[in-house]
Amino acid sequence: MPTAPPQPVPGSRIDGRIDVVVHLGFAVLMVSSAVRYVMRHSPADNLWTVALAVAVCALYAVTAVLAYRQPVGQRAHRLWIPWMVALVAAWASLVVVAPSFAWCSFAIFFLTRTAFRGWAGYVAGGATAAATAVGLFRMSGWTDIAMLLGPLAVGALLTLIYDKIERDTALQRRLFHDVTQTQEQLAAKQREAGIATERERVSREIHDTVTQGLASSLLLLEAAQRSWPAETAQDDVRKATDLLRRNLADTRSLVHELSAPGLETGPFPEALEHAARQYVETVSIRVTGEERPLPSEVRHALLRVTQSAVANIKLHARADHASVTLGYLPEAVTLDVFDDGRGFDPAAVPLPSANGGYGLRAMRQRVEQLGGELSVESSPGEGTIIAAQFPLTLAADQANALKEAQ
């Protein structure tokens, strides 16, 4: 199953857009503040202030590039601290000398908090707010206390908001990571469940075709060995040869999508009769109700249950008579396999082993997977009835679910 492409961490694209807005805002505010300052001051004052503003812009650009290259969640590298110190120092000098540039403090604050983590971010943000407060307080002639406390209060408020945003972002990343891991684990379990289901299906197919056919062929060959060179021995060898040839065809069918001979193209009662008489030639086939098309999964299950049940009659029942009845009901289809053999105790069936014991278990699993029911009625000396019923609507839904799981 192909793996899903890596998904971007939620919020990363939004964070990138915010950074772009902050940088553009800084550029616009720097140009506006520079124009305002030049228009209000003499050329002698403009030269050094504009040079300092250019230096701040250069330091801002370097710090922004370093912040962009910094992996999320890592602390600022020691080599970056001089750039931060230089930016904050230059900005503090600029805003104290020329309070007209105070509007750019917002961009400087967000850049320092984006680029640096921990104490470095707090120090840089606090210095930016303090320098802005001093610059505005100086512009008021050292008289307007609101100019001093306002930037400090705004800096504290922005720090709290930014810390909250960082915590929410970290939580979102952790949740995204947990959800991604959970999805990967669920996908792995679904793959494992699909593999297990496919193994069960293949094991049932092999049991109902190859294993049963080989066991019946072995019985015929052993009978031929005991009666050789009588004419009956030759008949047994011929039957065993025909059965082995059909088993070879079934094996090839398993290799090619486990398709059953005649199941998809021919009439279903004929395919059922063909499957049953591979093992017991004298078995009688009856059809009751109005024949109609059945879902392919139901037909396949009916065919395999018939093969397995009739093969068990051949191997174990020692029956004189056997019959298979296919019944069409308004909303269901039934299958009854009867023999008058020696019977057995269904409660005392041995567990599956190398000597067999898979038949009833495989039949029950096959029927129940399609929403049906399988019952076994038997007792020693009283014969056996194996009855299966498939509710057609539920069987179709179960078949679709199995296809999706595979």
C-alpha cells in the first residue's frame, strides 16, 4: 500500500504569511517615518539619523534571514546573539534620537520574538519597548507620563499574547503529530487485518478445493491398491485421475484470482452439481423456489460450502445416500447438505491439526463473513445435516465491506 505524502504542519503557511506582513509593515513604516523625520528636521540632523536608520534596516534584514533559517523549536544559536544585540542597540539609539520611528517598534518586537526563544526573546522585546517608551517620553519634553507607561504596557500585553500564541501553536503541532502517528498506526493495523483476512480466505479456498480433492484421490488410490488388478481398481484409478486433474484446474484457478470453474458464466445449479459430484457421484441435487441471480460472493460461498460438506461425506460419513438442496427464498438463499451416514457429535469435533479438522471451521467462517448462519445437526448413527442460510441484502453489504478491507 503506498504511503501518504508528508503533510505540512498546520499553521506553518499562516505563520509565513504573518512574517511577510510584518516585514512589509516594517518597510512601509520605516519609509514613512524617514520621510516624516526629513521633512521636520534640518539637513545636518538628517544625515546621521538617516544613516542610523539604514543601519537598522540592514540589521533587521540579517536578523530576518537568520530567523527564517532557524528550525522551529530550537534556541537561537550563540552566533546570532551579536546580531540581535546590534539590532536592538541600533534601534534603541534611533528611536531615542528620533521618536518619529517609534511606529516601527511593533515590527522589531515581533521579529525578536519570532527569531529568538526563551530569555533572549524577552530581553530583546523588553529592550525594544523600553527604548520606545524613553523616545516618546523624551519627545513629550519629559512631562507626559502616558508616553512612558504606554509603550511598556503595550509591550507587556504583546508579550502575553505572543506567549499564548506560541503555546497554542506548540499544542497544535503536538496534536498534529499525535494524529499523524495514530493514522499511521491505524493504517498499519488495517493492512495487517487485510493480510490476516486474505490468509484466512486463501486457507479456506485451499481446504475446500485442493485438500479435499487430494484426500478423496488418496482414498480412491488406496481402494485401487487393495483390489488390484480387478476391474474396480481400474475404475478407482480413473476416478482418482479425473479428480486430480480437476484439482489441478482448481489450483490454477486459485493462482488466477481464486476463480471457480463455471461459477461466473454457467447456470449456478449446474456449477453446484459439478462441484458436489467431484466427490460423490451419486449425490442428488434439488432446487426449490424461483431461481434468480445471486451475488458472486454468495455463489462462491455456496459452492465452497458444498464442496467441503460433500468431501466430508466422502471421507468420513460412509453414507448410502447424500443430497444437496438449494433453496431460493424471497430475501435469502439456503443450502442443505444431507447424508445418512454414521454421523458424529458436533460438540466433540477435534481442533484443527495436521490430520484435518478445518472443514466445519472454514465453512462457518465463510458463511458468517457474509452475514449468514451455519448449523450442523448430527448424532452418532443418525446421519448429518449441514444447513447454511444467507440473507441476500446483508450478504451483499458484508461482501462490499470485505472488498474495501482488502
